[in-house]
Amino acid sequence: MTSVYEYFDYRKLLKDLFDEQKKQNRFFSYRVLADMVGFTSAGFFTKILQGAVNISPQKAIAFAKAFHLTKLEARYFETLVAFNQAGTHEERRYYLEQLVATRQAKLKNLTAEEYELFSEWYFVVISEILEFYPFNGNYKELGNMLQPAVSATDVKKAIETLEELKLIRKRSDGYYERTGEVLSAADSWKGVAITNYQLNSSDLAKDAIQNVPKEAREISVLTLNVSQTTFEEIRNRLKDLRRELMELAAKEPLADRTYQVNLQLFPVTKPYNRAIGAGEMLVKGRRGRKPLGLKDVPESEKMVLQN
């Protein structure tokens, strides 16, 4: 039987629920489901599965009834729909935390701990510092090693989470070490967690500008005019640089401190073409992504700026 709590994509869940129902009843079809949910066309369900259209909260309730979900399962499904269709990071994070809390209560897995790993900047930093710092349980001392400092309570929670995820372990001599395990960020929910981490890292950079001496940091800014082709080249070079820095750090035999490296490349204007004017930029707002510019321009010409 399909467990709704194992899903972070409501479209995949709907497909699996339908397939399961079809196996039990060969007369069950898209048309039957459409009638149960209140769609005039059976093809509408196909469009939902393909991601071409979204569903309303009312239709989410109707789907829950059609597949005979329990009250708690229906609540999870409705939250899942809201999570997948949320227009802003803040909304996605809000709904994700509800999903994780429900999963934690229903399933014995590491989802909550995995999410928490990226919810605060210092979780990853503590994992890194154990590569060279001799930690044997003094949470306050370890917290004071971080910049900015972190409370002993928060450090203790981080250590427990890292242990639960098997990213660190306690040796027989009482000291902690990294295990070398790596978490995958493939699931859709992890995109929200990673965004949390990126936002927190940006806040760290702002703090460093004010509180870290210039000789102990390197922060610079460039504003460049580029084409789409040059943008792609810069992005690829940044990816190469990231790999090179990771390789350089991996070869370091005498590490004694942890640094945060933020690589950021983002547009501050819309693209402009002399022939047809301002191009489109996708901007996240409270109502989701919305196009800016290119009014009354044929779709064929818009693609010139978008691609």
C-alpha cells in the first residue's frame, strides 16, 4: 500500500495512487477519477501529472477523498500540494517544516535531521572543524571556536544531529571525528534546505564585512556587462574554481581554521536587445514567478532574449 508520507512530490504520489487503484480495479480510469474529483475532461489529470497545470486546495481535498486517504493523510497531501506550488522560498520553507514534522511522527527516518543540517550555518561548520579541532564534549569551548560564537546548547544539538546522520562519530578515546559520509541533495525538499543554508551564508558574509579584519578575509565585488554566452562561461569557471578549492583544501596537511567561500553570480538588470527592447527576467514574488518587460512582442522574438 502506498504511504503518502514517503513523498515530497504530489504529482508522483497521485500517479502511484492511481496505479495502485487501477491494479485493484481494472475499470478505474482517468475518466472515472475525473468524475470523482469534478473535472470535465479526463485529460486534465494527465496535465496535472505532467506539471502543465496546478490544482486548487479544493481539488486537493477532492483527490484525497477519491483515494480514500485518512484525515491525517489528507492533511499531509494538502500541505504537499501547497509546498510544491508555493511561489516563494518563505512559503516553501513554511510548508516543508509542516511536512517534515508529520513525517517525523509517522516514519522513522532521517528527514528531519537532514533538513536541520542546512537550517543553521553552524551545523556544516562544526562538521568541518572536527577535521582538525580536538573536541571531546566541551560544547561551550567548541561554540566559542566559531565566528560568530554559538551557544553550548546549539552546539550540542548540532553534534547530536551530525551523529544521527552518521557524518561524525565518537572515537574510543572520547574525541569526535568526521566519517567521510556525504548527503545527497537530490530530493525536492532539500532544495529548500539548501536555500536556507545559502541565505544564512550570505548573512555570515555581511557579518564578516563588519566584524572580521580585512587581513583575515577577502571580499570583493564586480559589476559586469555580459551576454548569455559569457554568463554561461563565467558560471562554468566558477564551478571549476569551486572544485579546485575543494581539491586544494583536501590536500591541506596543516589545517587550523575553517573558512566560508560564497560564490555568487546574479543579474541586476533585465536583458536588452536594441531591436525589440527590454527582455524578460523571472522574478520571484508573493504570487510566484512573473515576467517583466517584452510587452506585445511575438513569442518567436522573445526566445531570442531568453535563450
